[in-house]
Amino acid sequence: MSEETGTPDTRAGSTGGSSRGGPRPEPLRFFGTSWVNRDNGYPARRVGVAVGSLAATAASCLVLRFAYEGIRIADTGAFVTVLIIAMFGISTALAFRNTWEGFGKRHDPQRQASLRGLLAIGFVGSLAAYFLRSLTEAPGERLHREEYEKAREAHERRSTRRTGNPGKKRRR
């Protein structure tokens, strides 16, 4: 990614190894660039990501359950218990929505920085969104594929050569 603009870095040679020019696909977490042609173990990686994110979601819910039991044992009162449950519920819903939207468009880094604490509290929602998206595609694949295709088309338009001498064109 280009640090100045927040857009994918599609310069020739930006992510490595090929000798031909043109844009390079941006690697995805856990998938690298296997999402482009859906090769190099892509289906197995998707299954692994789905199982892993589901297991992490279940473990996170178990941790939250222990936290709830601790609050209940501490006998802090119904008001505090309701506040904490509401906080985790709302934070989880917001984190789910934010993560889900992030699979379709790039987030504003300043907004993300301001939401960091809220998203950390609602981590179960982010894990659930990751699991659900991994059932249909690599999380973020659609966004990266659209950006990569646009970059490839732009590169093709820029690199297409004219044929013939434009000065010898017939005038009508």
C-alpha cells in the first residue's frame, strides 16, 4: 500500500518477483496473492480461516462468559451488569458492521484510529464478520480484486502502443 494515499501500490515490482511490468496484486492476510487465480492452496486456506475464526469467536465468547460470571459473583448490582452487557453488545454490533464494510471499501485511517478502543471491546463482532466472509471468499478479496482489475485496465490503456504514423493519416 502506498503510505501517502492509502491506495494499493500497483507499481511494477512493488511486491516482488515477476519480471514483466504492470500492477502487482496486494497480498491478503493468510492468503498472500493466491486469491488472484485461486491457486496454491486457496480453498484449504479459506477452510482454515473459516475454522480458525469460528474457533476464535467461540473462545472469545467463553472469555466474555467468564467475565460476566465474575461481575455476577462480585455482586456489583443490576445497573452495572446491564451497562456492561449493553456496552459489549453495542460494541460487538459496531465492530461487526465496521469489519463487514471494510471488506467492500477502504476505511478512513483517522476514523479507524478514533474507533480503535470501541472495536477492541467488540472484538467478537470482528471475528464473526471474518468468519462469515470467509464462507464465500477470502476476506477482502472482492475489494482487492476490483482495485487490481482497475489497475490492470489502466496499465493496459497506458501501455497500448499506437500503430502507424499519425502524420500520414488521410484527412477527410
